[in-house]
Amino acid sequence: MALAALPLFSGVCGCCWALRPRYKRLVDNIFPEDPEDGLVKSNMEKLTFFALSAPEKLDRIAAYLSERLTRELNRHRYGYVCIAMEAMEQLLLACHSQSINLLVESFLSTLRLLLEAERPHLHILATSSFVKFANIEEDTASYHRSYDFFVSRFSEMCHSDHEDHETRNRIRVSGIRGLQGVVRKTVDDELQVNIWEPRHMEQIVPALLVNLQQHTQPSSVSPAEETEVCFRELLGRAAYGHVNNAIRPVLMHLDSHSLWEGRSFAVQCFQIIMYSIQSQHSHLVIQQLLGHLDANSRSPASVRAGIVEVLSEAAVIEATGSVGPTVLEVFNTLLRQLRQSVDYQLTGYYDNARKHKTTSKEEETLQDAVVQTIGSFANTLPVYQRSEVMLFIMGKIPVPGIYPALGSPNTGLEGSRMIQVMLLKSLLQVSERYESGNLLTALPSSFLEPLLSFTLMEDPDIRLLVLSILTSLVDRRHNAARLTCASVALHVSALELKEDPSSRQDVLFIRKHAQRLYRHVYLTCREESSGRGHYQALFTLLAVVSVELANEEVLVDLIRLVLALQELALSNQECLSVFNRCGIHAICAALLHLLAQLGPPPALQHHVTQVIEGRHSNASHLLPDKLFSDKHSLPAGELKVDEELLFVQSKLCEALTGSSYSAHTERINTAYTPQITDEDRLSKRKSIGDVISLQIDMQPEFCAQQSPQVEQITFETLKSTIEDRDGEEEEELRKRRMKVVERFQTAPFEEIAARCGSRSCLLQAQLERVFDLLVGPPPSPPGPSPLRSTPLHQMKFPDLCVY
């Protein structure tokens, strides 16, 4: 009975197969008997035609294909699995965009099955199908579609550690392409899942960076190349509000893998970022890096130096854009890092608990990197912002005794000195890139006064930096590079000379600031700690001034300054070494040699050449070519200079007579002496030298010398006083002044402050007494009242006395 029933059941099954829905029969017909034969194309065309003719059946077709694929996958018949995926891909590409949503859910669920399998080739197959799906443009959005699984799985594939190298690369490349597909599918559709959320970026970005670290292999498949393409596309699509979410995982990845110290990969990574991101958003990357630098202020110096180097490279790339709305905050952060580095260098630890040591070499490397970065950022700014930055940096330089030092209490004066040097180096970086045709703008009073005050500091490094800063700001025609070495063989044909007369702004600058500049040059030459670099820098500065501001008035003033410096070198009152005196004579010769070629009559050049030739023969140590060379010899004992080896004031004046300089020859006969200007008196950053000069006139000894004598003064008396000044009186006055200077140099600060305060009170009391006498009526003497004097406003004066 049972055996007889078997043919009956078999016929029923065959009959049921014939009664199955048509879409199922069409799906079954695309599978060949042998999977190696591949998809049956003729039957696939019939299935495609049926799907397009009856689009309402698409969801059933996709569901059945997914069911068939699942069955074959469970039976490990992978050939049929590939055929089923190929059929679904062709249906996706053939369907119109309006009806594609009917296929997508089944398609994505099928891809999940393949990605969860253990076979690498199935992962690659699923990824390839997803990339094709991602390239299809949809007109209608799907609100319930989710790609979280694909982001997670593709990111995992990017970290594949398969034992076979070739297979590992193929899996990683597939994962990268899958992530690229997810980005393309979701980034432009606001109704889709937000791929820029931190939870997604924290998976995508590290997966890309891991493969970007790998060097390009000779194989045909390179994860690094694919990663760079995907990373650039991701960043290029980032909007303003998404940049921070994309950059933050990069910083976290570099921190966790200690990649700042290597620097090369970090720089490469941010070069890709800066070149890929939209230019108007690049300042957000800079802000992220600055914030990260602050967050790592307690990290090793190598980490901080790596972040700073990346900042420098990013600033160079961003040169066409803007640093952003917070320009000064950028420089404030970098300057704060300089101060912290100085503190760490002096204490030997980069944390408050003193558990982590650092070395001076590491901190110096960081400081150099910060200074270079400040220059790179300044190079991206327009001229007016560079002026603001220079003023900002100048305001950050600590001046001992004026306001508290910027270093920590543990570093003391040495910390303040190092911060001064670092900030002046930063200022030099900015000034070297500053180009302005207007010296009044480049050197305003608010900037020039405090800068010149540093030329009186005892530290030779600080003075040298200030001279370099002044030279770079005055040098508008880039002659400083040709004038770095003082020489009496220099010819003006090698320089870029100005052809037009001085502009109105230059003339105003000369009248307003030139004397102050000459004064500080003169006082700088009096410093005993000056070396070869200082004298070279002084010559470069004066030479650049003479070339940039060349006119008759400036040349005459510079000749007067040279004569004053020559007298300074010959004076026995100054405690200068033989080298210092020879250095002053050398720069005087080099500067006069240059000035004689800038327009004065040939007689001046003849006298200068005659003196220089005499020095060549008898005193080569008074010339810069010999003195500033590596092999130089100085005379033993005190320096003695013959008259014929000096520049004579009368001969220089005679050489200028009869030329256009005749109007200024009287000024040459007047000896140059540095003057105290009103700006110096009101300056908030007076050095000790300025304080001494200001207080000399307040000494009681000096005031007593100026007290009026009870004697009749006639015209003859005044004339004889002017013509024949008593030498003993001059010597006595000089000794008193030297005594005052010595007191201010050696006395404690509290004693000087108390002395000045008492004199201020005395002066105030005297002034109040004078005012009382002027305002109040004079006391009436006893006896008969004298005749009332005529009021001043009623007096009649002769015409010669009124103007």
C-alpha cells in the first residue's frame, strides 16, 4: 500500500511545481544545473522583463531570491550564492528609482548574511554588491533604512589580520570601499542616518588611518592608496558643523598610538586633511589642533613638538585662507606653550607632581618649533594683522621691575630672561615676513619705544635680537642680506637703491623717531658685552637706514653719529675693552665708506678713502674686514690711534661745503650728544639707564650747582662764561654725575625708590609754595604802604618786546 502510493505523491509534487507562482519559476530557472556555468542569461532576461512589467512583484521576487540564497548558503553551495547575488544586482540596476525600495530591504538583509559568514570571499562579494548599490541614485528617501551594521562590519574588515598577506589586503580594501559606499549613500541625504555622528566617525576614521599608515606594497592591491582616496572624499564632503567630528577621532588615534613623536605620519595625515577640506573650514582644523596642544601641555616634549610641527605645516597649506576669527588667540596659545616650555626646561619636569622628567634639548627643540610655527602663521596674515600680532607679542614680553614676569615663581629671573629671548625670536619671525611701504605703520611709537628700551638690557642675546628686528622692519628693499658683513670694500652698485625722493611718511618718521634711534645705537655701543655679531648687526641697521631713508638730513645725522662713536671709542672714561673700541672704529669706517657713495661730494669720499688706506697700512685692526675675521689680532695694552687714522670733523665739514649739503654743515660742527626726549620720560618701560639719566638733574648736588649767585650779571659776564668755561667746574660736575650714576647702579632698588619718593615730595612742596605766592597777595610790610604796582595786563611794552 505504501509502495503503491509513492508514484502518486511524486506526481502530486510535480503537479504542485507546475502550479507555483510564475516569479518563483522564473527565479529558479536562472540557476543552472552546474554552478560553474554561471547565471543563465536568457532566463535572467525573462526575469528582468517580468519584474519591469509587474513592479508590484519586486518585493516577492527579492524575498524569494534572498530565501534561495540563504538556503544555498546554509548548504555551503557558494557557487549558487554568487549567482543569486549577481541576479539581485542586475535587478537593482534594471529597476526604476521609484520602485527600487521594494528590493532594497531584502537586498540589505542578504548582504548582512554574507558579511556575517566566515568566508573572506563572501565578505568581498557582499562589499562589491553594496558598492554597486551605493552608486545608484534614489529619488525617494527611505526613513527606516539603517546602515549601522555596515559601518561596523566594514570598519572591522579594515582591521583584518588574516594570516595570508594577499587575502588580508583584499579584505581591507573591500572594507575601505564599503565605507566609501556608506559615505556616498548617506552623506548627501539629510533624511538618512547621520554618518557624521561621533559614534560613526569614531569607527570610520580610525579604520582609515590604520590602513593609511601602511606603506605601499608592490602588490596590485594597496590599502594605503584606497584609504587616501576614501579619506579625501570623506573630508571633502564635510560641512561646517561636521569638521570637528571628523578631526577629533584623528587626534585620538594619533594619541593612542603615540604617532605624534614620529611626526612624519601625523604631518602626512594633516596634509591630506588640509588639502581635502573646504578652504573656508580650514581654520576649524587649526582650532582643533590648538585645543589639542593645550590639552597635552603636560605631555612629553616630543609629543608637544609633534603637534606644533603639524600646526606649522597646516598653517603653510592654509596660506591662501585665513587663520580664522580668533587670530590673536592662535598666537596667545603658542606663546603660552613657550612660557610653559621654559618653566619645564628650568625645573626639569613637565608636570607639577615632579614625576616625569624632561631634558633641555627636548624643550629647546620644542621652543624652536613653536617659534617657526609663529612665523608660519604670521605669513598667512595680511599686513595690518601682522602689525597687531607684533604689538601683541611685544605686550607679552616681561620687563623686570615694570610688571610681573610671565614665568612661574620657580624659574625666577632666569625664566624671565629666557622668555624674553623666546618672545623676541618670535617677534623676529613675524618681522622678517612683514612688508610695508610705510615706516610709520611698521614702527609706530607704541611698538618702537618698548622695542628700543630692550637695546639697553645687559643680556647680549636680547640686544642682538632687537637689532635684527629693527633691521628687518626698516629693510623694505631687501638689502640686509647684502649688508650682513661690514666691509670697506662694499660698493653701492650691489644694493637696491631708491630712485624716488623720500615719501611724506618717511620724512615724518625721520623727524619723529630718528634721534631716538640714533640715541639707542649710541648707548648700545657703550655696552661692554657686545661681540662681533653686535657690531655686524649695528652696521647692518645703520646701513639699511642710510639706504632706505637716504636724504641730506639723514646722511648728515649719520656722519655726526659716526663722529660721536669715534669719540666714544677714544674716550678713557668708558670701561670698554680693546676689542670693543676696535669694533666701534671698524663700523665707523664701514659706514662712512658707504655714506660717501650715496651722494656727498667726491671730497668726502677722498678723505674717507685716505683714512681707510692709512689703516690698511698701519692699523688693520681698525677695519672690519680684518677685525671681524676668524683670524684677527689685537694690539697689546691700551689702544692708541694716531691722528691720521681718524676721521677729522673739520675735513668732513670742509668736504661738504659748497655742495647741496652746505646748509647742514653747521650741524656737523656741533658734537652729537644723546638727548632725553619727552617720550623717554613718559615711557612705561624705562630701563635702568633711562632712570639714571632722568634722576641726575634731581640730585641735590646738581641743584646746588644751579642755584643763582648773588652778583650782578652783565652781558660781558655771560659772554665770558660762554666762551671760557671753567675747566675745574666741568671736572667737578662730571665727578658728581659719575657719583650719581654709580649710586644708581649699585644701590638697592628700595633705597633708590625711597630717595626718588622723598625728592618728589620735596619738589611738590616747593611747587605748592610757589603757587601760593603767585595766587595769594604778598604780605604787607609794616609802615606806610608803598605805591601799588601797575597790573601786568595794563602795562605798555615797546613794540620790539611784543609779538
